[in-house]
Amino acid sequence: MPTFITTGRLTKAGADGLMAKPEDRMPALKALADASGATILSYYLTTGRTDFVLITEGPSTEKAVAAIMVAVSSGSVSDVETVQAWTSAEFANIAKSAGEVAGNYRAPGS
């Protein structure tokens, strides 16, 4: 299954909600992940440009994006970015595929 790394920020509404009712958000995230067929590998609250990092495995990019749309539509998170991640071994296979088709590309101006 593909691995996804999602980062984002709490909105004012999200921060207000957590201050009014402090809670561990993992059960809510797990319910959303389960509904989309995904598994949460890690979830951290962070400092810096983003407020959280979520690492999941899921059946497809489409399912991952659908789950993220649900979270964003709640109004509690913003600036959400999701990228697909590969292990080093998986990326070696991608590089091999690139090498096999490289001769079919001509760079601009060449």
C-alpha cells in the first residue's frame, strides 16, 4: 500500500475547539483512516511551519485525498499538504524504470 505523509495547521476554530475540550485526536483520526481503508503509522503535533504530521498507509491516492477533504471541510485544519513517500528500495525500482525510458526523451534545445 502507498505511504502518505500529511502536514497541516490548526485553524483558529481547531485551536479553540481543543482549548475548550482538550482531547487526544487519535481516536477521531483513526476512525477517519479506518473509513477510508488506511492505517495510521504515526501522528505527531509539531512546532514550526506546521502543527501536525500524519503518516499513513492507504489503498490509493484517491482515498487519501478523500479523507483529507473530510478533515479540511470540518474547518479545524488548513494548509494541508500530502505527499506520497517511498522506501529507498521502492525508489530504486522507480529509478530503474526511469533509466529504461530515458532514451525516449529529448531535452529542450537539444
